[in-house]
Amino acid sequence: MSDLVEYVKWYSEQCSALRSRVRDAEAVINGLRTSGEQSVETLMETLYMLKLKVEEREAEADAMRVVIRDKEDRIMALENEKQNIK
């Protein structure tokens, strides 16, 4: 159970890092637009792909949070049941 919690924490950190990279890419794109650089289209594609990855990772992290919550609830129920048996 603690492994799952640690994994979700790690996963959330990775999502945060991806969000940061997306923001950095957006800043680069804005700079290139103002300078008239021709490779903006390639950067836009990269930015789009990064945004998709962030959305996928966030969905996976949300699903894991639900699983963790369910597991914690089950553990609490079993602990209560154990206490009632004693």
C-alpha cells in the first residue's frame, strides 16, 4: 500500500515537471513568434504532444488516487472489524 502511495507521489511530481516543461515551451514559442522564427510550427507540435502527455498522466494519477482511497477505506474497515472481534 505504501508503495502505491509513493508511486502516486512520484507520478504527481512527474506531472508537475511536465507542466513546467510545457510552460517553458510556451515561453520559447512566444519568443520565437516575436523574432519571426520559422520553426514555430515544430515547437507547436511538441507543445501539443507535451500537453497530451500531461493530461494522460493526470488522468492516471487521479485513477491511482481513487484506488488508494478505496484501499485505505478497506484497511480501515478491516481494522475496525479486527477490533470488534477482540
